Amino acid sequence: MKPPQTSPHWTIDTTLVHGGTLRSQFGETSEAIFTNSGFVYDSAEQAEARFKDEEEGFIYSRFSNPTVAMFEQRMAALEGAEAARATASGMGAVHAALISQVTSGDHVVAGRALFGSCRWIVEQLMPRYGVATTLVDGTNMDEWKAAIRPETKVLFLESPTNPALSLIDIEAVAAVAKEAGACLVVDNVFATPLGQKPLELGADVVVYSATKHIDGQGRCLGGIILASNAFIEEYVHDFLRHTGPAMSPFNAWVMLKGLETLTLRVPHQCATAATVADALVERDKITRVIYPGRDDHPEAAIARKQMSLGGTLVGFEVDGGKAGAFRFSNALQLVRISNNLGDSRSLLTHPATTTHHKLHEREKDKLGITPGFVRLSVGLESAADIIADIDRALAAV
Ligand SMILES: *Cc1c(COP(=O)(O)O)cnc(C)c1O
């Protein structure tokens, strides 16, 4: 195998096609899928050298695999990170990035508005192992500062948040983390790797559900952790090897294909989302529209500072509460009802009764998850067709 092909001089479009490519002796053009679990050695000495880290090479696909390694290298080049480790799902990445670096007695602070499973890890799982956690309103810097304790080890946030799309000032939270000697982990799924660069804003670790825009076509689960070599070596490397949430080589290959078209798909979907958001504001039966790319977003100044794309998600409130939102959802013909996002198909979800149904009403209110609120993930269809579908459905409300 030739060493991975990557150049720091390439533009992002080129990196996403060629970055990290490992070509075998057969000279395949597209990346090969290595579906083998193990690897053979030329000699007992070579096996010994591999295990002692004296010789580079693969040992076992739970540790690393050529197709998965290509995906990791390409993602590291895209994110501008020193190192990357892929996982079987986005939650595998979030779990490993957080749990691998804490021990009982440590303290974690997280923005309250989190993807449901992320919130479960922080609120339910960590305290079971003696890791204290505090949830704060991520948009309120005073709450972040007030939550810091001497034993605070990790700060965790997502921005834009799910599902209400509020924005957290990553640079400001990174400054709080630095002063506390804590590690800032950012779940960058909603912003996408093209729309926001947490490492440049001072974050220490970035995690993605690759299931979303990186695959981008609703086919495979996957996740990835991006950080410094030191962080990956100290915390993530052994944790992943010995607990086993490895990405399958087939999924890594699908993700590699997804990355090849990322710069064609995601900015296009963001532009469509902006057009849809602008149209929604004009509709009488829609009482509130939230889109990070619009000037009327409550944290528009933060969007201008840290996001180069408005994202593919639009939140809005349909008149008539839950009944109105359900009638609207059921009358859609092109946009499908699904809790997934970052797909080529436009998908709509009603967070209050699906992804966030377990939260107390009081918590839903705090997060802006009102009975009429829906979240639209804008796909690759034309803005005109999506807007026509929305108008048809609004007529049913
Ligand atoms: C989907 C998602 C996850 C979890 O990813 P999976 O691939 O479904 O495990 C985590 N965080 C955010 C923000 C997500 O949208």
C-alpha cells in the first residue's frame, strides 16, 4: 500500500475527493472496501513489531482498517485536525469523546439543548459513575462561568442546538474552558464541517454523526472524533480499541463517497433552506420561523461570527398547536415525516412528540419546543417544490 495521499495545498473540494486515499497494488481508482477482520504477517518478528508499535501497519479491524483509515484521514484534512477516529455511530463518537476522558469525581458542564441521546449520556449515564454534571442555558455565558468548579474537566455543547436552532458562542465558551483547564467538546452536526470550524474557534474536540450530512443520503450510520494527536493518544485510542465501537469498512466506504460530493450538496441544501425560511416568514399560518442564516435569528450576531453557512435545518411554529402541526405534517406529500436529518430528502419532525417527548413540559418550554414547533431538514429537492408542498399542507391547517 502506498502512503495516504493528502496535500495541505489542496482546496477543500480536491481534498474531499483525494484526501487520505490508500491505493493497493491493484491500482484501483475508487477506494477499496477491505472487509477483512484480521491481517496476516510475513513473520513472527513482524507481528511482534506491529504490536510493539515499532512498525506501521494494520493488526485487527477493531483497532483500524484501511478503508476506515482513509475516511479518518480525509475527515482530519477537512476539519483541520491532527487526528481522527471513526466510530459505528454518532453516539459512539459522543460517548467515547466524553467518557474516555473522565473519572469519578470529575465534573462536566453541558449546554442544556442537546440531541436527546447526548443529553441522556450527560444527565443519566455519567452520574451513575460518579461524574457530576451541570446543564446550563448555553446561550448565557454567565451560566457557563457560574457552573465551573475546581473539578470541572469537560465542557460540552452543540450549536446550532437541536431542535430549536439556538446558537452558542463557541469562542466565548472555549475561553471559559481554557481558564478552567477543561476540555471543550463540540458536537458540530447541525453546522456541518463546511459551515463551522470549532477547532479554529478554540474547541479541543469535534464530534460528528456522519450519519447526517457526511453520508448525506440516508444510507449508513457512522461517527467520528477529531482532535489533537495528544488527545486521541491519551484518551480515545485505547478506549476505542478495547470497547469496540468500530465503524464497519463498508460504512466507511459509503462515507468516503459522501465526502466526495459534500461541497456540492451541503452549500446547495443550505441555500435552499434559506429560500424556504424566507418563504415561511410570509405565511400567515406560520407564527415563528427560526433559521441561523436569517438576520431575525435571536443570535444572528453569533451566526455571522462563527458560521459560514446557515445550515440545512429550519425550525417553525405552525398555528394551532399540536393539532395544527399534525394536520400540517400529515398533509405534506413531498416532505416526509422522519426524525432523521441531513438527508438528500427533505424530512420533517415534531420534536415535542418524538425526539423530545420524554422531557417535562417545563424543560420543553425552556428549549422552545412548543406544541406547534416542527423541524424541517432541507434536502436536495428544489426550493420551489418544497415550498409548494408546504403551501399545500398549510391549506389543510
Ligand atoms: C444524529 C445526531 C447524533 C447521533 O448520531 P447517530 O449517528 O444517530 O448515533 C448526535 N448529535 C447530533 C446533533 C445528531 O444530530
